[in-house]
Amino acid sequence: MTSNKNRCVITGLGVVSAIGGNVSECWDSILAARSGIDHTHSVDTERCYADYAAEVKNLEDVPELDRSSVLCLKAAREALADAKLADFGGSQRASVIMGSCVGGGRSIEHYYKNGKPHEDALKMPISAIANHVAETCHAGGVVTNVANACAAGTISIAYASDLIRAGRADVVVAGGADAFSSVPYSGFLSLHALDKSSCSPFNHSHGITLGEGVRVIGPKAFEKCPRLTWLEFPSSLRSVDFKAFIKSEGVREIKYAGTAVEWERRVRVGRSSHGNASIFGAHLSFRDNTRRYDEMTARIGDVIRAGGDGAMYIVTPDLTVEEYDGKSGDCTLIVYPDGKTMMIDAGAPPCWFHVVELLAGAGIKRLDYFALSHPHGDHYGGASKAAEYLFSQGGGIGTYLYSGLDFKTGEKKLARLLAAHGTEMRRDLCEGDELEIGNVAVKIFNPRPEDLIIDENSDMSDGGVNNISVGMKFIYGNVSYLTAGDLYAVRERELVERLGGFLRSDAAKTNHHGVFTSNTPEWTEAVGARVLVSDSDDAPWTVFEERLRAAGTPNYIVSDCGLCVLRLTADGGITAETEY
């Protein structure tokens, strides 16, 4: 049992990571929301499903040391300098505790690939990292290592604290380091634990992104910070522990990178009588209502102006607005390989300016096709404003595609508006119908013609209307994309039983915005998509998410990532890009 009489005080920090080579650089990158994740450079990932890593750049190689040791020494020297310490003169009261998941991974690779050179053997053990640090500062006390996988660095710090509290050390250099290499990469890859895209804190990632770097000793976040007066929270934030800001009563201003609606719906801030009090009393400011899609939509505009680049683009925007307390709705923009354009649905009425923003950002003055999945306001609500914008640009809409069900007054007004401007009205999208748009076949698989016959026995509740959503499968060479509006579970099961293998697609939009009413195991297994896109996580089905995670299927939720662009190529290739 250790004594708690000796307090542990952090006197120096050192950091080397993918976002900076020292504490100052890393902190500046954090404040600027810069990510260090990029395509992998040091490991061949050509035939692997994941290709992202957080690799440290511009790190000088030291031939006699493994890269893990180089990382650790650099950070340890910064921490010692910060603490105004340099040489312990062999004192037994100075110790070194270092953690690592793999140890000398690069040296392990080199050893087995290059005839087992004996000099590599001394670089491979995890203990070598701690020994190198101890040699640098001449620490003569406890020098050891911790190898508890991903928790190794944290456990090292805890071990250092125990040594000081027990009176066995006056100072301890503690932390951890790992270098990116094929050894850990292959292990996590074989477990399907890696995310296909670059993950970020609190996002809906389906795995991890391996990184390399070190943090030498770190304090508890925001505890006893009397000078802390303002905070910036990222839009990815989901939870604040009820003691996160204990004895930090000075916070007066909080800036949240999301909207007010997103704050209310997504962020849980724990309450207690003595913790987080200042958080609830602080002034909250939010992201501006408008969202810019400049960079990606500009690239899409370039594709359109060039007449297409041989790929098919599926663009799904976030339509969230602060003042709208319901679903923001569906909207998907499709750019065909020959440059023709189609938009499926247009969100809810309060979200129309985001739809116009999407069109304007991509430089689209005319839609060749507009398709309505079903007559609900969160699908047709922004269409009239979008149409008016396109007409004002001298373009408009070429063809209106719809099943033909007249249900809501607003949908009828939309049809009249389009007809008045000369838009071709095609109102017969039913199972078995097929469109040819360039080299893309669009096959309709829902609703059936009999579903559109309305009599006194017809179920025209929301469930009934949702279940007659137009289902569309786009086939371009060896790649396919599927979208089916707001289908409920009961219709999903019927379609799986009736259509079976036809539903299998490489990419898909989740049904009913991705919420719990839909996306049954039978449906998701039948579709078998490699990539999914959802509108929101307002009502997530955790079992659904778990299923996707187990299968290694990414689900890009645009209410989190802002904008998702899928690029599909005829040879079966799919790449995804998001705004955040």
C-alpha cells in the first residue's frame, strides 16, 4: 500500500506527434483543428482495405536507434528542458518509466527482412526505449518499461506516480512511444480494427487510425484551472464528464463549432454540485447558420464543366439548421460520368438555402433530372426554392421523376411549378422501370404499381407513404449505388424476400435517414454495401452501428462530417471524402 503524503507535480512536458514536433507546435495545431492523419507513406497498403495513418514528419533518422527510441528521446529532452533538468548524475532517486505497444517495430521488420543483422537485435526490445532515455539524463534509479498495449503510456505515468508517492523516487521521466510500422499495422488490419477513413475524436468511426508519437507526462484535463476563462469545443463533442471542470470556476465563454440544435441534441454535459458549474453559467456561441462547401463543391463544378471525368459522384450534404426542430431531410446530388446531373429529394423547407448553397458551390445552373422519393415535406420541402434558383440562373430542371402518387398539397404545388417552367413530367417510377443515363443504368425496384392505388383501405399514414418510397439502384460498370428513401422495416423484409440478390450494392444510402425504424439485419446483409451514407444520428440504432463496426463498413453521417462525396469508378472503385 503506497502512501499519499508525497504529492506528484508535473514539471515538464514533451511531445512529438503527427501534428507537431514539440508542445508548442502540437498545441497550435489543436487550436487550429489541424489533423495529422494522411495516406500512409512508410508501409505498402496497396492491397489493404485501410490506408490512413498519423505519421510523424521530418524526424531525423539515427542509425544506431530504432525510430521509437528517437521519438521518445526527442520528447524526453523537451520535457527535461521544460523542467530545467538535464543530468541526474547517476542518482538513484531519478527513474525512467517508458511504455510501448510494440517497441522497436522498424528494427523488427529490418531484422527479418535483411538477414537478421545482429545490430538490430539490441534495438528491438521495448526496454531499449527506457534505457536510451536513462542513458541520456543519467538516471540511476528504477529504469523499466510497460508493455500493456494501447494503455502502456498511461500506465507508465501511473507507475511513476506510485514511485513518487511511495517515496522511492524524487523525479521520474515517464511516458511512451511507438513508431508506425508494418508490424502493428498488419496486426490491427487482420483484426479489422482499422477505419477505412481517417477517424477523429468522438466521430462515428468504425475502427482506429494508427499513429506514432509520444506524450511525456500529461495533467488531468481542466481540473483546478482557475485561469481558464474561455473554451472552444469541436462539433464532434458528445459528452462532458460531470467532474471535468471541477474547481475551474472561471469559464465565462464557450464557443461550440456546431449549431445550437446540434448542441442540444448531441452534447451531454454532466451536472454536479461542485463540478461543471461554470460551464452552465458561461455564454455559449455557435457556428454560423450557413455552412460552406467551397472546396469539394468547386471540384465537382470542375468535373461538370469538363463534361465529366469518367467517374460517378454521389454528393450528400448536411442540411442541419438551428431553427428547425425536426428532421432536416434527405438530399442527394448525383453527377454522372458524362457530366449530367440529378438531384434526389431536397430536404425540409427551412433547409432550402443549404440545397441552394450546394448547387451554387458546384456551379450548377441546371439539373438534368430531379427525382422525388416520396411526398413528405422533409424530402420535397426545399425543391421549390432550389427550382426557383435554377430558373433564375437560366437553367431550371430538365425532367421531374416521381412515382405518381399525389398525397401532399406541397408536392402538388411543386409539380405545378415545374410544369409551368416547361419541365418534363415523368410520373411512372415503379418496380421494373429502368432509365439509361449515359453509361449508367438506373433500375427502379419500389414501389409496385398496386402500391399507388389509393382507396378507403389504403394505409396512407406516414408508414404507408414511407413504404412507397422510390427505390433506385444505379449500376455503372462494376460498381453500384442504392437508395430507397424512407422504407420501414416491414417493407425492407418484403423486398429482401422478393428481390434477394438484386439488392446487393457496393454503396448505399441508409433508409429513413439512418434511424431505428429501418436498416434491419436482413436488409443490410442483403445490400452488403462496402460504404454507407446517412443523414443524421438523431435516433441511432446502436445495434445497427455495432453490426457495421463488426463488418468493417464505414457509415458517413453527414450531420457529423458536413458533406460526403463518394466517387465511383466503373472498375468497382469507391473513394469517400468529407468536409471535416
